[in-house]
Amino acid sequence: MILLGASVSPFVRKVLVVAAEKGMKLDNRPINPSTSTDPLFLSISPFRKIPALVDGDFKVADSTAIITYFEALQPLPAVLPTAPRERARAIWFEEVADTILFPAGQRVFFNRVVAPKFLKRAGDLAAAQDAQDSLLPPVYGYLESAVPDGEFLVGNALSIADIAVASMLVNMTYCGAAPDAATYPKLAAFLGRMMARPCFAGALESDRAMLG
């Protein structure tokens, strides 16, 4: 299977982590979705969403769609809980990560990392600081209140909830906006546990190579 998209994208990272947890092998090919002219990528993802997956004659884009496919192909170890309430909660946390945490943090990450590192131009540091000061604290505050005393966000096993939230928070560690342990002790500890898991190792190593 071929996965198009760079691990520094939290959506690509999410898929790489799920695949690693399931022991599935992927040929990960980094691309820039904004500028790519790769006909394969554009045929899979006409709206330039990453990641995009090729599995033989099957092609699909979007991290949630790909992870749902993986779960059907290889149910164990499961990343979608089987208990109805736990599954609903896991999907809720993925939605928070994808549609609330990501937009709040992306302004910080783009202006402090993407613009200077990949676009070779200065980022808007004032906009980044404003997002860090105004957009991230409400999300971090919610997540701090939602992290249970146990190891995982939902139930007693790793799920898409943990992987999605941690994948977004990893990018915040790259731009000086990670949850502070003094203010958000449970959330910071959760992120540390997730980043230490073997399933995150490959994606984090790829990030380090890309970010230098």
C-alpha cells in the first residue's frame, strides 16, 4: 500500500500511527498537496486532501476514511472501540482533534514552521502568538478536563481518540505551543505517554528528518 503525504501533517501521522499499531506496512511518499502535479495524487484526491492511499486498484483520500478501511481489513488490534458508547466517545475525540484542535494550532504551526522552513518566507509571528494565546487555551482546557485518571482517553486500550489528539498535539511541540505541564498536567502527561509508544516512533523519526 502507498500512502501519499508527509508525516509532518498530523492527518498523515494519524494514519501512519494506526498502521504501525496494526503492523501494516506502508510505502509513505511525502508530497506537498498544495503544489503537487502528481497525476496519481490528483486522481485520488481532487480536492488535495492528504493523506491519500493506494491499495492495488483501490484508492481513497482522507485520514478517517483510510483508518476505517484499515480497521475493516485488519480488525485487531482495534483502534475503534466495539462498545457503542466508547466508540461514540472515540469518534468525538477524533472530531475535536480534526476540526477544533487542528484549526486552532495550524495558525501557530504554519507561521512558525511551515512558512520559514518550507516556503522560505517569514511567517506572521503576531498571528501565531495570538492563536497560541487565544485559540489554544480553550481547547487545551477542555482536553485537560477530559483526560481520565487512566492511560487512555476512552476505555482501557489505545484508540483513534488517543492517536488523533496526540497526532495534532505533536505539531504543537514543534512550534513552541505544546500544553504546559504546569497548567495542563494531565494533558502534557498524556502527550508524553503517546509519543513514547512504539507506534509513534516511525512517524516522529520521519518528522525529525524533515524538520532537521
